[in-house]
Amino acid sequence: MRKLAIPAGREAWLLLGLALLIVLGTAAALHLTRPTTLTIAVAPKGGPEPALLRAYADELARRKLGIRLKVSALDGVRESAEALKAGKVDLAIVRPDVFMPGNGLTLAVLRKLAAFVVAPAQSGIKDFPDLAGKQLGVLSNRTADRTLAGTLVAHFGMELLTDAPAGAVPPKAVALVPVEEIDVSAALAGGHIDAMVLVTTPTSSAARRVVGLVQAASADGEATLFGVPDTAAVLARSPRLQPVTVQAALFGGSPRLPAEDVATVGSSYRLMARANLSRSLVAEVTQHLFEMRTALAETVPAAEDVSRPDYEDTADATSARLPIHPGAIDYYEREQETFIERYESWIYLVAILGGGLGSATAWLRQRLGRIRRERIEVATTRLLELRSEASRETDRGRLEAIASEVDDLAGSIARHALTKPTEARILGAATLAVDAVRSTIRRAIVRK
């Protein structure tokens, strides 16, 4: 029996392989279930969009969903767009008219902006050409608006001066004067500015406040509000802008301001993602954002302004000048990948590993069973040899040694019976051999 040792080398390697398969399977399961963390750049500093996305990140974590957001706060939308372009973040708030990253694709429109000018009625300013030689106020904290104001002024052949001149403004120029919201009325009354340009959401409370301040600065309480004429021509030259309409009487019904719908151009704050970001992840981020919009609006009113990008069909969405990420389209078109489609490769890998593990386990059991059977066969063969030897042996000491060896073989067979009681045929034959040898030994001892 001592000669029949299990060949440990092969079995040891097999067990090591089984352990490796189990580790790989566990790692795959952990990968499929752990949350995915995405980094998002938010701007402008102090704006409603960063507050919205911080609340969104907190809500994702609170609900223990499969997406987590790591918020990186930056000063302006140019910086956030540049971070996306450089690959430093996965998502970013982008304002296309300020800076458009070449690798950015839209998930959602966080807020739509309209560009319009509001002036006291007595100023005589009724259209963009009337701004020539005038001082145009802009909210001092809205540095991103200056780029769009310059684009619009340039369309009418005028130069935008960002440093207010000491004397009169040249007739072919417009001086842009930063003004705090609280100082708008005083600036208009003191002649420091002639009108205010706004690039904002027309329905926002901030827009209503500024328009109200301009009205209050007018002698008769009336103001003029106008947008950008020749909208199609402006959009053709500045494709990152969008057409916007300011509804009639939006800022008051008596007197009506504006008196009728005002067509103009505008921009938007957009949530964008890297073009190479997984479409399944993008679809999930977009889905959660819209599903949580109502809950987020309870603490961050800006959530009410979140909307999907405008498009007619899938081809229009992917070929637009501001294209939409395929993952976001999957959500909008209700064509999101199923769990099987998303993790198809992993499922196949786990299935292959599981099949290999099952085959290896079956082979190991078969191998060990064969080894046990071989041991019983060897023991039975040895018992038959001992029987023949005992029938010829006359020395009592030798007979006792044979009897001791038979007891050892019987003990080994008994242990195997406890481990594998179903192999009755082999065990029965071995037991009969033990009994036969013992009978032979007893008879030999009696003869002696």
C-alpha cells in the first residue's frame, strides 16, 4: 500500500487551476456589481448648474445606484470644456458658444439661453444698429456672455469695446460695461449705460429682475426689448448658436413686454460626455438625471430647466453640428442595451470559466475515484498473494506477520468503505479476500 502514493504533482496543479478559476469568477462578479465612478467638471462658479449636478451626485450615492459622480469644480465653462477635451474628466458642463470640445457629445440640455437687449423707452434704442456709439451694460458675473455679445455686435459691423473709453464711444463701436445687478438702475439713471444685454433663460427670476430694474429706470415705466434680426444669417455664421423665441408679454401684460414674440438667437449649458465613453454608461447617466429631475427640483429649481436636445430623428441627432451621444439617443429612443447585451463578453467569459471549472472538477473526481479503486485492487491482489503464502507457511512468527499485514489491508479497505460506500462490488470482493486469508492463516496455525 505504501508503494501506491497519489501522484501529487498533477493534482496539485489541477487544484491550483481550480482556485485560479474561482478567483477569476469572483473578480468578474465584483466587476459587474461594483459602482462605476465618473468624474464631472462643473462650472460656472456660483451658477445653478454646478449646484444641480452636485445634488444629482448626492442623489445617486443616496440611492446606491450603479453610477457615482466625482465633482470637479472649475471657475468657468471654458475651463470645464477644456478639461473634457484633455480627457481629464468624463463629463462636463459645456457652453458651445464659449468653447466646444472636439470630443464632446451632448447628453442633456441643462438650460437654454436667449440673447436679447432691454432699454428704457426714452433711450430710443429699438434694434441692434441703434447701439452704435452707446454703452451696453452686462452683468459683471456673466463673463461668458461677453463672447456672444461680441459675436452679435460684429454681425452688424460694429466693434465691441470691453474697456469703457474715457470719452465718447466711437460711432462704429459699442462699449461693454460690467454692472452688478444691484447697480443697474443707478447706472441707467446716471448715464453710465444706455441699455442692458442679457444672455439668460427668459423665464428665470434673474431675467425678470433685471428687466424690472430697466423698466423702473424709465421715466414712464416702459422699456423696449428686442432680439437679433436676421436670425438665420447669424446662425449660418455661428452654427453653435440656436434659434430662440421670447414669448410676447413674458415680462408683463400691461404694458405688454415684449409686445409680440421676439425671434433671437441663444446658447445653452449642456451636459456633455467624452465621445468614447461607453454608451451604456451614458444612457444610464441620462436616464437617472431625467428620472430624478422632479426630486432634484425640490431643492434645486434649476432641475426644471433640464431638457433633451432638439432633434427630429436619429440621423439628425448624430449628424447635427452639436451631435448627441449615442448612449443618450439610446435612452431617448428607448433602445437601451439590456443586461445581456451590456455584459455579453463578461457573461461568455464566466460561462467559459464555469464550464472549465465543472469539467476540471469532474475530471478530478474521476481521477481520485480511479486511484481509490486501484488501491482496492492492489490490496485485493496482495491479499490473494498472502493467502497463497499463508497456505504454504509453517513458521508461526511469519504467519503472525502475515496476519498483521492483513489487518492493515482490512483497515485500509474499511476507510475506503466509509469514503465511497457505493462501490459495493469492489469492496465485497476485497472483504471476501480478507476473510479467506484469515481463514487460511487460522488453519495454518492450527496445523502448526
